[in-house]
Amino acid sequence: MVLGAAVGVSVAISMLAHVGVAGPWLVNVALAKLGLVASFGLMAGGAMSVRIGNRRKRRELAAGDGPRVG
């Protein structure tokens, strides 16, 4: 999720600083959109992996397979 946020922030900073590749403005817009889509995909993938990990922990605790305390 952090990588997705970093990609999103870098795209936003490059848009605010008017940094882009040499060429028509349409290429810069397309690259910005692709960067934001990639950012969303990375954040969604990270959130999904955290959710799956939490689900696995809950199943282990419910089954009693977790570590014994006390």
C-alpha cells in the first residue's frame, strides 16, 4: 500500500511541477492517468493482502491453533 501511495504522490508532484516527457500534451495526460491507475492497483493489492492475512489469523485463533498464553 505504501508503494501505491508513493506512486500517487510522485504523479501528483510531477503534475503540479509541470514535469513531463517531451511530446504532445496527450502523452503526458495518458502517463499521468496510467500512473494513477497503477497507484490504485498497488494500494488495492496491498489492502487485499492485509485483509487475507488478517482473515488467516482469525481462523487460526478461532480453531485454537494459535500460541498458548499463560
